[in-house]
Amino acid sequence: MVIIISEDCVGGELALLEPGLVLDLQNGDMVLFPSGKISHFNMHYVGKRGSLVFHSDSSSQSWIKDRNGWANNIYFRSSIGSLEL
């Protein structure tokens, strides 16, 4: 996955769970990592934040099935709605 950041906010760091990293990215920063192998999320923020995200669809069937294992997590929201598993 490639992520390019544009922000005017406080917070919103990129957290990479398995390696235990929290990246405080600035405008124009770019991050490349294997998103299929590293759980990742953004911390809470206040203000405006945007990112361009480029990824492959190598795990699209897993996403369709159960949101890559996140479908029933209480902290995960899907724009498609709840899934019947």
C-alpha cells in the first residue's frame, strides 16, 4: 500500500500494529508497506485530513467475505452496512 498525506489537523498518526510503530506523517510524506501483512489504522484527529491510498486487490475476496476479519469488531465501521456471517 502507498499512502500520501495532506493534512491541517492535530493527531491522525498512522499506526502499524505488528511492528509497534506510530508514524507522525507531515504534508507530502509517503509511506509504502505490505498492508496485507500489517494491521494499520489512523489515530483520532481534529481538523482536516486527507490521504491518497493506492493498493492492489489481492485480498478482495477476503474483504468481500468478512472485511478481512474485521467485520464483527466493535471499532470497525463499514459503509456497506452490517454483514450476515
